[in-house]
Amino acid sequence: MELKTKIHAEEGQQQLTITREFELPVELLFKAYEDADIVAQWMNTKVVKLENKKSGSWQFDTSDGEGKIVFTASGVYHEFVPNKKITRTFEMGNAPFDVQLEFLEFEALDEDNSKLTMQIIYRSGALRDQMLKLPFRQGLNMAHNRLQEVVNKLK
């Protein structure tokens, strides 16, 4: 089965580009990234902090079935323009990966459909390639599928 979330990684580069079209108005797609309750649902995580503004920070903690935190992610917003774009850092706790820089762009395709384009820059091409060896593609596609399902209920 073909994944709806597309990842483009050019050989020898330290970045990748992710694109996904959603059957959602751009305002609802953006809301899935700014509303803590919605983020918690589609990412299946606890939103510890979500300061949606320039220089604001964010933190998510993901726990196992016994309540033990198994994954943390955090960062700082460098740009936050509602329904248009988010520029942020992304750093994983308890993982051997350096901080990455993410550019998220939200585009209305028409009244009912939108597109998310993410450019992620890693410290090196080797780190990017290491990430791509993980089940990153499938995990991101599953998360975007959940985003679509969760936000569909808001329509």
C-alpha cells in the first residue's frame, strides 16, 4: 500500500522534504498543530507545553502502558504564522539524534483540502540517513492518518 505522506530525500543532502495532502480546510489542518488537545490525540502523547508564538517553546512526553515516559520531544518556535507556517526546532530526549530545524508550510488547495510541506534540516547527511533507516516513513504516515481522522470529527 502506498503511503500518503511522501518523503523526498536527495542523496548527499542533510535535509528532507515531507508532503501530505489532507481532506481538511487549511484552518483545521493548522489547528491540529496549535491546539494541545488535538495534538495529544493525533500524536498519542501528553502535551506538557505548547506556547504558540515566536520564541515560545513546546514539549511532548509519550508514555508506555505503565505510565513510564519512553519518548520526549521539545523545541522552540522561531516563527508562528497562523494558517501559514511554523518554524521550530525539534529535539528528541533519550535518543542519539541532534536537534533538527523544521519548516512547516500550510497551503490551502481549495476550500476543503490543504497541503502540509515540511522541510527538515539535520546537522549532517549521515544523521538524516540514520533517521531514515528507522521506521520513520511508516510512523509519520500513521500519525498523519490519525491527524486526518481526529480532525475530521471537528468538521
